[in-house]
Amino acid sequence: MALMITDECINCDVCEPECPNQAISMGPEIYVIDPARCTECVGHFDEPQCVQVCPVECIPVNPAHVESREQLWQKYLRLSGRAEQEGAAASAPKAP
């Protein structure tokens, strides 16, 4: 489940630097979250950091991008480059 920023956003600038996936950027009027990059901080933190710092609580789950924790973990692996590392390790020949 990617998160989203609602129009209650006051453009306080605290969420953008907290995102470990660089999923948050300034949109035409308020900050926006790229659902392709948002893992809800899975792989980085126990809780979404943007939600933790938002002073107006305007960052809910985006109902258009519902994902399981496993899907978020797989997205984290892809974004961090660890999916390739794990795939390479799994396909490496075993030592005799």
C-alpha cells in the first residue's frame, strides 16, 4: 500500500527529506508520493517516516495502490538493488 498526501498538506517540507526511497516530491500545489517508489518504509524503518513527522496527519494509505507487506518488501528489494544480489546469490554454483 503506497501512501498518499491529501490536500490538507501545508507544504511544511518535513516529509520529503525523511523518505528513504525519494518517493516524495513537490507537486503542482502540494507534495506528492510516487507509488512506484513508496514502500511505506518497509526495509528501512518499522513505521512510515513521513507519517511520523507530518504535523497535520495528511498522509493516509492510498486506496488505489493497495499492496501487501510482502509486495512492499519485494519493491524495497528492487529499489535498493538487493533483488539482483539475492538472485545472483541464488543462481551461483554451489561449492563442492
